[in-house]
Amino acid sequence: MYAKAVLRIIRGIFFALAFVLIIILGVSLDIWGQYDPFSRLLLSGTSQRITDFLSGSSLTAAQAERIFQAGHYVLAGKEDEIGVLSDKYRTGMEAQQIMGSHIHALAEGNILEESVPVPQQKVPLNHSAHSAPVIPIFKEYKAYLYCTHSAESYIPDSGEARLEGKLGLVNQVAARLAKEMSTRGLTSEFISTMHDYPEYNKSYTKSRETVKNIIKRQEKIAILLDIHRDSIPGIQYSSTVKVKDKTCAPVLIIVGTDERKPHPHWKENYHLACCIYNEAQKKYPGLVKGVRIKAGTYNQEYHPRALLLEFGSDYNRLEEVMNSCEYMAEIILAVLEEELSS
């Protein structure tokens, strides 16, 4: 028995040494390949064998691009054709996407900052709209809307994708959606606090305080909506969908998960998002283009009915997005009426 134990120990040591040796050889070849002609030849032969192996498969440029996009740590989850292998994309957009992929992680830190006065901007629509006839189930409930990225705007109407230090047009979208929801029977309030100024990477830290303040009111909250607009790297045109006689901007629903921190409500939020998508597909196909789950909680961990909605992209016209608000209000209320009644 002791002999077997000793044999196992010796075998373990042997494999450990072999592993270390392989690592050393790999690193050495990588370093020597820069200086030693023989090593470069050896490495080039290995590369050639890999190339020969892959040459047997018929892979188009578009397919290669999709494979790269699907496995890239920044681009994972993107469903749009964005030309990720082009020089224009890699030099102009990848740094921005890398930053964006870490914004929520940065927001988790309790970083103190100086209080900087925010430039005052008036949102044309009322922040709080009162219901017309209240649907019985909604009598005790209220909806809240806010914009984490307050400076987001629409290029055709404002000339820029972001209005640094000002409230962008996305705030008008949130106010319009609140008005449409209130008109249909659910009292809704848009909170126009600016969250992404002066430091963009602390946007979610600031909007978290807004969400906490809403929760402290101890009201029955029907839904919490963080309103954004999408931005697709490399795409300089907008998508639209025809609903009845109106041209509308498609809406994307974002649901955060518990990948980075505890998020007890994310499956409930995902269920709600799927219900809204299914209702939209029945009534107005194409208006909601999908539900996307992402790492980061997006401050949705504070309520079981909290979602992030992206209304169009930066190249949509404001009129198209406003048209979407009308139909989205109808869809959201239809889903909430059923969910709150069950």
C-alpha cells in the first residue's frame, strides 16, 4: 500500500515537472522567435501546419467576422452586422467598446466625488403626468422613469449623439412615455436628474441613488424604466418599423444578470421583458426587436419589475422615437395589467 502511495506521488511530481517544462518551452520559443532564425523557422512551420489544416474548410470573410464577433469579450451578444474586422472599426471603435464594457464594473465602487453644479436644461414635456381614467388594478400603483445616460440624444435632431453637460433628447422620450402611460391609466413620473455629468463612468452610481430614493418612498411601484437610445459602432443609419400608419424606431430591452454581483430579481425582470416582447410581436411585430441579457445589474436589482429600454439608435429621428412611445405604452400597460392581476 505504501509502495502504491509513493508511486502516485512520484507520478504527480513527474507530471508537474512536465507541465512546467512545457510552459518554459512555450515562452522560450515565443521570445527566441523574435531573435533566433532557427526558432523563427520552427514557429513558422507550426503556423504553416495550422494554416494547412484550416485551408481545408471553406470559411467566408463574413463567417469569420461572425465567429470573431461571437467570441470577442467586448462584442459578445452583439447581433448587428458591424464590420468588426475592418481597420476603421478596430482603430476607431474598439477602445470605446472596451470602456463601455467596464462601465458597470466601475460603477460598483463607492467612489466619492466633488459636487459639481449641473447645467440646467428644461425638458419640454411634463415630468409627471396624471392618469385619465385609472385602470382598477393600477389605482395603488405608480411607474417611474429616469435616464442613466442623460446626455444621450439623436443626431438628426440635435446634431450630436451626446450633449455633454446637458439633457439630451432621450429625456423627452422618457417624459413622452410617462405621459402616454399616464394617459392610458397608470400614473407615471419621469425623474429628470442628470446622471452622466461630469463623469460618464459614474452614471450608474448616480442613477443608483435615484432608484434608491424612489424605493424609499414606499409606494407600490408598477415598473421602473431606465430609458436610453442605442448606438451601434460603425453604423451611420437608422432602422425603422412601420406600425399602422406611423414610422417608428425599434426598441431593444436590456436585462442585467447576476454575473458580476448578487441580483435576486433578474429572472423576474427577464420574464417581464419576454412578456413585453411577446405582446409586441402579437400586436406590432418588429416594434420590439428583442430582449438582450448582459452582465452588470443596471440597478435592476432593487425591484422585480425593472428594465432598461433603448429607443432607436443615435441616427433615428426624434419623431420616429416619439411614435414608438405611443405603442410601447400600450404594450407595457397590457402586460402589467396581467402581471399585477395574477
